[in-house]
Amino acid sequence: MNTFDKFDRAILAALQRDARMSLNELSKTVGLTSSPCWARIKRLEEAGVIEGYTVRLNAEKLGLGDTVIVQVTLDSHSDEALFAFGRALADIPEVLDAYLVSGDYDYIIRIAVENTRDYERLLRERLYKIPGIRHSKSSFVLRCLKNSPLPLLPRS
């Protein structure tokens, strides 16, 4: 499913803003009646465009006030090494996102921690115990300038 009309895009945009919106409210927002709106939502879910519904949490209010971006280079780039590293990261709850990337580093990882001491603990107890890390570079996020939902522009 790669083609979306204006109603599909409007539904997706509205749900990205507020996934708790009632069907009645969503229908009015996008200019459809409830039945066709519901059918479109179901179609988007079944096609995997809508993967689920979540809630955004305030990290600072949950005691995770610092975000760290970690760049990692591995010793080996074999399939086994990449798979093992990815599996190890999946077991660390503080790891929010991990990307295999091109360039000077192999991975970029986003981590949520309480503070610098908590990050130092995470390095010692978890990250540095993962075999195969050749080099890492950490940067503490000072401020998030933009955190956006996916763009829903018309595509040709």
C-alpha cells in the first residue's frame, strides 16, 4: 500500500497528533462519516501502515532526564557480529533507538539515563561488556530542538 489519498493522510496526521481521538471526532476532523473512516483505519492497520497506538511519556518526569547519543564502531562486520550486537542492545532497556549506519561509525544509539553517573554505570555494567566494540563516542543531548511525527506529504 503505497498510495494514499487526502483522507488517508488526514486520518494518519490526526492519529499522530492524538491517537486517543474518538472515531466520531476523527471522522469530523477528516470530513468522513464514521463507517468509511473506520474502514480506512482498518485498511491502514491491516496494511501495516498503522503499526499500533502508543502514549508519549515525559522522560524527565520519569527520572530519565538525560539523553545520550552514542556512536559505536565494531571490530568485525560479519553478519554474526552485527546480529549479536543488535541482540545485546535489545536487552538493554535504556537503549531507545539503535541504527546501523554508513560513515565513520557502525551504529548510532540513543540512550535515556537519569544523569551522568547513571550513564557511567550503564557503560560499565552493560555497554562495555558487549564483545566486539572497538570504539565508542558519547554525546549528551543538551536540548531537543525538534521531535516530529512522520511527514505525510503527497507522494507521486
